[in-house]
Amino acid sequence: MKQIAYYLLFTFLLTYLAHGLLAYLTANNLIAFNAFIGQLLFILGGSSPTIFGIVFILRNASTNTENQFLSRLFSYKHKVVIWVFAILTPVLIGAMFQVTYLIFKDHTMTAPLPFYLFFFILLISILLGGLEEVGWRGFLQARLMPGKNLILISIVIGIIWALWHIPLFFIESVSHYDYNFLPFLFGAIMFSTYLTWLYAITKSILLVVMFHAAINASASIGFSLIFEHSVLAYLLLTLFTLVGILLIYATPNNNAVVSET
């Protein structure tokens, strides 16, 4: 638990400093978000789960541990259906949000970008978001409460993940600026159930990186979740969270979380 505490401390500290400073500088028109310093602070803050994930995984690691980490990082030999799940599930969930809002609410969907752009944005999103999973799954899930229920672990990591994003809610040039935090928190928990399940059954950091990147890429082409205080938003978030929980519950030995050193 000490390693986990230090990991979270350093991860939050770097992100809150970098993104907090960025929020202050842009709010006071001291720099532009797209300026070099602005982008540097944005990338630095967003990279903290990856940076400290690698540091804590490899800190005092044996050669065998390093090999295990590299094996999980580049683990790609999985069934096609698992790859399809990892890449297209966020698109499906986002599309269902948008379509449901079109049907039941006075909602104007921004014209989606051509779907082929999803795969181009997906590659970019691996670096700008996806690699967070080196820390969230490759380090934190592997060490958080060994032997405990995966459903609980998915909820805990989802809450941590949402809280880590808080400084982005104060940066006007970032999409989070227009979100309501409570539905965003539920959305993070919801996606965390799928990511937790995917990593538990594959032990592949690469697959969860792709899933995370797909969340960002699908939102970029117009298939995004809607983070507002409405009954419909909370119903959809609850529905998709229950599906994720059922996936975990149906997994054999879902209480057995391997502790990796």
C-alpha cells in the first residue's frame, strides 16, 4: 500500500501543478493554451500516470519483472473479438448516448466527422490519453488490494481517475470545461469497469491503452458521452455501468487479482 500511496501522491502532484498552472495562466491571458508553454504544461500534466507508472514498476525491479512488464505492455496476441471490443466499445457507447438524446430530448448532434478519421485520431490518442493506462492498470490495478473483488477495484480506480482530471475543468480550451463533474465521475467509473475487466482477462496493457484511446477518439468524431445533470444521462450511465459490472461478475475468479511486483 505504501507504493500505491506514493504513486498517487506523485501522480496527482505533477498533474495538479502542471494543469493548475496552465489553468491560472490561460484564465489570466498570460499565455495561450496552444502556445508552446501551454502545450508543454498540458502534456506534462497528462503524462504523470504514465511517467510514475513506469518509474514505480521498474523501481528496484528484477530482470524478470522488467520482462513481465514489457510483455504486458506489448501483449497483442489476443482473439480478434477482444480487439474489436477494445477499439469499438467506446464508439458504441458514445453513439448510443447521442442517438438516445436525439430521440428523447431536444438535442442537436454535432455533425460527426467521417468514421475513417476515428482510426487516425485513435493513433494520436494513444499518446494523448491512452498511455495513462500504463499507470492506472499496469501499476495501480495490478497492486491495488490484491485478492479483492474486481468490481470494487474498478470503482476505486474510476473515482481516482475522475479526481485526477479536476484541473481540466478550469481550463477553458479543454472539453472538460463544459462538463458537470458528477456525471463525469459516474462516466469514469463506468468506463473503469470495462477497462478493469479487459485488463483482468488479458493482462495486456496494450489493449487497455487502445480502449482508453478509443474513448478519446470516439468523442473527437462526435460519438461522445453527455455529461450533464439529467435523468436521461444518469440512466444511461447506470445502464452501461451495470453492463460493465456484469462482465466482471461473469468472469471466473473475479475475486482473484494477481499482485505483480
